[in-house]
Amino acid sequence: MRIDIITCLPKLLESPFGHSILQRAQDKGLVEVVVHDLRAYAVNKKKQLDDYAYGGGAGMVMLIEPIDKCISALKADRPYDEIIYMTPDGETFNQQVANELSLKGNLIILCGHYKGVDERVREHFITREISVGDYVLSGGELAAAVVSDAIIRLIPGVLSDETSALTDSFQDSLLAPPVYTRPVEYKGMTVPEVLLSGHEKKIEEWRFQKSLERTKKRRPDLLDD
Ligand code: ADE
């Protein structure tokens, strides 16, 4: 899989992909993440990327031309399955959307800023609009990193134990059960006996019950379907 991220703040995306699971996924050749500086596609001498909104009002709007040039340059090299725009008024991102996107080949993610992009970009170039939640970030970069992370860890081979993504919270509409590690007792706080029993079936049942209890208590909405 390849993810091309278009941004006017490329520095913001230098770090998230350079560590741990996401770095290893790239080292193994399972995913390529390429960050593009939109300013390289600016069309005037001032390297302008935004302008005042027609009709007035506060806030700048991102220009269509640099975005068009950048997307066209990318599309000239390879086909893309989705061109995603990160925006608070997009569809809300969740595990199901992450699963779906992890099966795609090549993705472009466009990060918005200021008051957003010229509506014609959304109408003509974008195939999918995604929000990471009902709050407004300063720009789409951190949202793009969230979405990319959730997708990349689902690509087969990225996690060393392939089943571990399958036991994540939300994967089967349930929250994950509690987990424990050594020591067996810490300052009088103990690990549930069943986890020490070696009885696989009982452990599985216990985990399922705990998942169910936790979901009923914290996220009953997940059980509605
Ligand atoms: N850009 C600003 N806020 C955002 C959000 N909540 N989701 C996606 N992109 C955004």
C-alpha cells in the first residue's frame, strides 16, 4: 500500500511515521508513506496557498490550483483508489472505515487548513471525506496521521502477531478485555486467578464476559446492532 499525504505543513508529519510499528511497516516494504509539501506546487511568486473567501467573511480558503497540480502529478505516476480530504464535516472515522481502507492499494490524503479548501476541490477531485471526531483541529495533519496509523496496523504482516489486530477493541463491536502482566501480586493487587490457570477455554470465556461487561458499561451503543 502507498499513502501520499498532501499538506502545507509537512514538518508536522515528520515524526508520526518515523517510530515503532509504522516505521517497521515501511522498513518491511508493506507500506510507503510519502508526505508532499503543497508549497512546492504554489503558482505565484509569493508561494501563496490560500486567499480571501469570495463573498467576504473571516478566514482564508485554500486555493484550487496548487492542489490540482499536486494531485495531477501524483495521478500521472499511479492510479489511486481514494482521494481523501480530512475535514470535520466528513464521515466519522471508525474501525470499519479503517478495515475498508486497509484493503486499498494507493491512497491520497489531503489535509485542510484555515477555513478549508475551495469547494470545487471537494466536488471534483475528492472521492471521500473523513472526520476523526466532532471537534475542530487546527488542520488535517494530525487527523491524517490518526487515519493512516489505524489503517497501516491492519495491513497483514505489519503486526508481528497477526491475530492481535483482530482482538483490538471495536474489531467485533466489543471493547477489548482487561489485560495483566507480571508480577502476579503488586502491593496487594492481584491478577484474576483464571488467567493463571492455563485453561484456554475458561480464559477465552472470561475475556469474552469481561469484553461484554465493559462494552455494556462504557459503550452500550456498540451493542445496539
Ligand atoms: N480538520 C480539522 N478538524 C478535523 C477533524 N475533526 N477531522 C478531520 N480533519 C479535521
